[in-house]
Amino acid sequence: MNTPSRNRATKAIKNMQLSVARRENNFVVIGPYKNGKDAVRVVRDLNDSYSIRGWIMKGN
């Protein structure tokens, strides 16, 4: 699935040098972040800079 939004997300993740924990068909898991503030900052930056929606979920 090569869509413009997927290409934009891939480019944003590379530009921000984010660690990718898992890749799925419809989403990418980035992290882990021990500090919740860091995770919030990353999601906010993705939205503000690249118009990519994201959400935060607690890991195992």
C-alpha cells in the first residue's frame, strides 16, 4: 500500500530520526519512551510539522 499519507509518515519518521518498534499494514509503532512527556512531544511534533495523526498507548 503506497499512499501519499504513508509516504509522508515514512519521510517524517526518517527526518525526525525516530526509532521504529513495529511496522504493520495500517500503522507504525515508534518508541519506546520511558517518559510520557517525550512521547507527547513526538506526537505533537508529528502533527504540527507533518500533519500526521498519532496517539499514545501504554506499552507492556
